Amino acid sequence: MRELFNHRGWRITEESAPLPDGRSKSVVRVHRCDSVHIIAFDAEGRVLVLREFRPFYGTYVWMLPSGRIDKESDRTVAAQRELQEETGFRAGELTYYCSTRHSESFNSANHVFIARNLSPSPLPQDEDELIEVHPLPLAEAIDRVLASEPVHTASAFALLKYAHERRST
């Protein structure tokens, strides 16, 4: 492994890994801290979805409460913090649901949690965030996230996986 860049939590490396037939694959990989995404249900069973302004896109994006695991090492603690910062609620029940990754070349995981039994317990939002919280039925939450331009892929994946599994059981 050869490090090409390392600054402000981002690291870029050139790496090789073996293939089963004895050859190797070399790629440039981007490393960043993992993130959390929370499917939070209110007392009526609606999903708390954010409409957040993303200045580098120049528009609002519909998404789940989400954030980086950069202030603590425990992903569950990070999920609870992000939920409180972005929605103003604390989960009485916070359960790990699944994880996904962007690609082999982008070494960062998205950890999804299910939050229930919410109670008001706000933490200050980051100074550079502009967030609205909308409680929506699951189908409408999915529609809004998928209609965003751009689509927040971790939110879309989490909601679609959850809906698919509910339909299958």
C-alpha cells in the first residue's frame, strides 16, 4: 500500500489485492470514516425524513437523518447523536439494521439503524446545516427520497430494503 494523500479525515492510497487465480488487482482507494443513517419511526409509525439544503448541489435533498462516525468510535452512539442533532428526538430503542458500502474503491461503510420510542431531546445542529424534519408514511418517504435530485443513495437503499423486507414477511 502506498499513501497518496492524507488530510482532514480523507486518505487516498494505491493498493494491490490478490485474485483467486494468483493474479493481483491494483486500485486507488479512498478511505473515510463510516457513516450512520437512521430510519426513525414516530408514535404514529411515520418515518422522520429530512429535507436538507445541500449547498454544493444548490438544492434541497430528501434523506434520512445521517452523519459521520467522527466524534466517537461506537456507531450506535453516533446514530443516537445524529438523530438528536438532526431531528431533536432521542430513541428509546435504537437497533442496528444493516450495513452497505459504496464500492470497493471507496472504503467507507453506511450503517443503518432503526429508531423507535422517540422522545424530545434535541442537541444543537451543526452551524452549517439547514434541515427540516418531516414525519411521513413509509411509501411517501420512499417517494420523496427517490424523487430528489440527486438521490441520497444510502437513504434510498435503507428505505427500499426495509419496505421490501416488510412486504416479504
